[in-house]
Amino acid sequence: MIDALLALLLVLLQIPDIWTTNRILALGGRELNPGVRLLMRLGPRWWWPKLALALTAAGYMALSGEPEARLALVACNAAYVLVVLSNLRQMKKMQRTARAAGG
């Protein structure tokens, strides 16, 4: 049960990551993750394969039953929380800069 919840959380964390990334890009920022930059070459729906990869990886880890997989899910979730927080911080900084510049 805990593995399924951790997997679900990992998939759900993709939503704020994708949203904040798109906002940062709209404000003139850039994607720092080379893997995601590669996915972005697919066009505006770049996030579909990202979400599919997250769902596949989360499902695999949740269903494996390995204790290491649970630790990996916890680590991935912690990393994504940090990514989303970093994105939010960067987004707010860029919005303040745009407002100060009169935009």
C-alpha cells in the first residue's frame, strides 16, 4: 500500500513540475535538465512522454516489492519536491524581475 502511495505521489509531483517549468519558459527561462530539453524537442506536448516515463518508473518500483525500490521512490519524491520548490522560487524571482522592468 505504501509503495502504491509513493508511486502515485511521484506521478502527481510531475504536474507542478511541468506547470512551473512551462511558466519559467514563458517568462524567458530555460530548462536545465538535458533529458527534459530533449523531450521538449517533441513540441508543446513534451510533457506527455515525461509523464509516461514517470508513471512507468513509479509503477515498476511500486510493483517490484524490493526494499531498495521503496527507498528509490522516497528519494525520487524528495528530489521532485525540491525541484518543484526550486522552480517556484525561480518563477517568483523571474516574475518580480519582469514587474520591475515594467513588463
